[in-house]
Amino acid sequence: MGRIKDIRPLKWTGEALLLLDQRKLPLKEEWVECKDYECVARAIEQMVVRGAPAIGVVAAYGVVLGAKEMAEKTKGYLDFKAKVELIINRLAATRPTAVNLFWALKRMRRIVEAGTDIEEIVVALETEAINIERQDVETNRKIGYYGAELLSSREVILTHCNTGALATAGYGTALGVVRAAVEMGKDITVFVDETRPYLQGARLTAWELQQEGIPYYLITDNMAGWFMSLGEITCIIVGADRIARNGDTANKIGTYTLSVLAKEHGIPFYIAAPTSTFDLSIKSGADIPIEERSEDEVLYCHCKNCRIAPYGAKVKNPAFDVTPHENITGIITEKGVINAPNEEKVLEFFSQ
């Protein structure tokens, strides 16, 4: 296989942020141009961009755009700082579960708080956003390496949602492990859960794998257990949006179900995520806020925009669920693997 394709979901021009519209994939490749922070906020809310690491990077650039705008409208750095704080709060309100968003905004807030010259603050914010983007790609490559080392020379890996380049600044987390394994010359086949109701697996993960020539099978979410029982899946690797200090992990809805099935069938179940996804301030998954999204995502077919449920149907649409740490074989990070995670192991890992 040739060199893995360098897929990137965002481009920073210095004056605008270009976002590959993930709502249109796989049928169209269109870019959304954001020239102000409100456009960035709406792009996150409306799923133009999604995936915890990508949201963090995009939000950082949103702060830059907002700061540039406020620099032209404010008098005095105290007024400027106050307005930028409102911008950070607006971006923080876009998605409640993905902790990378708050991690990135915290880094940007520190830049604002430390400065006294508006022009210098704006320059420093842009530098920091570029660093966050660059570091994310480097982090993902390290995650990929550590994860690939866990795999045998031949694996059939089940993925859920999209954890590839589209969900990050590039390369990917769980799908980054797949990429790294392929780059090492390992024989990898991927089973792609469609991931209802937003179909991130069918629309995005399948698209990425096809772009790179990595063999895959697309399956519906309710087929996973059956293929596990047949022995056709050897490993499960998923991403994460927030990890509590005991190792409980919030990820796309349906992940918990897969962990239970994996445990029943004796299949390794790995989380691949950067250390920025850990939220050591919360003890367990019970404290992780779970985003509830629009009922229309369940009532209507995403691609054909046609209703698939009766009028008057009542809907529950949590975007995430929580997998207990007891169901997780290991958490793969850019600093190594936490095997059989629990609070003691997680805290020890972060103390090193």
C-alpha cells in the first residue's frame, strides 16, 4: 500500500477558517468559510465539524477570529478582554460533552489573561491556535503508534462513529491506530458501524477508509454482536469525548453496547484518545454531562431528508453514552497505554 493520504478537515488562512462540511460527505466535498467567531460557533453546533479534538482546534481559531474583530471595536485592553471572554463563553456553550473544547478554550483564555497589549494578545492567540492544531496531529500519530503496537500482524477491527482525520486536526485517534498499523505493513480490515442516527460511520469513516484504500465492510449497528459471535471481529477500537479519572469513558451513543458485547465474547476493547480528553475533576462517568440532540436526527433520514417515523412519535436522542472502565481493555494515549484502567492507574499515569 502507498503512503496514507493526508486528510484535513480544516484550513486556516490567517483571515478565515475553512471547514470541510461533514454534513455533505460522502457525496459532496464542500468547504464552509468562517470569517467570524459566530460562524465558527454555529458550525460546531450544526455538525459542520465534529469530533472532540477537531472541535477544540476549531474553537481555538474561533477565539482568534473574535479577538481580531474585537481589536478593531474596543478601546483599552480591559474592554477587549471582557469582550473576548464573552466570545470564549459563546464557543464553550456549543457542545457540552467533549472536554477537548474546554481544554482548548482554557489555553486561549490564559493567553488573554496574561497580556496587556491588544495587538500582542491577538498575535499570541493566533500562534497558540496554530500550535494546538499542530500538536493535535503530532499527538494522534503517537496514539497511532502505541495502538498499532498492540495489534497482531492481522486484525479485523470494529470501529464506531468517526475517529479519523475528520474528527481531529488530522490523522485521527482510533482510526489513527488503523492508519499506523497499515503503515507498519500489518494486514488490517475494518468493520464500520453505520452509527445511527447521524451516520458518522457510514458517511465519514467509510469515506476516509475508501480514500486511503484500506479494506472495510460497512455494517448496521445492530449487526455487530452477530459478527462477534461468528469470530469475525478480533478487536474493537473507539474514540472518546470525555474520560473520568476512574477511566469511565463517554463516547458516541452505542459505544457502551459494544463494550458489553466485547466483554461477552472475549474481544479486546480499546479507547484511543489524547490525554486532553481526560477530565480528572470528575470521579466517574456518572458526572459527565450527556448532550441531548434534536429529535429530527431520529425522525428523519439524514441523507434523503425524508421522515422515517410516524407523526407524533416521541424521541429520546442522547448523543453519547458512558462505558464503565471495567469494560475497557486499555486506553491508548500519546504517552502510552493505561491497561485495565481504574482511578488508581489513571492518577498514577498522570503523576509520571
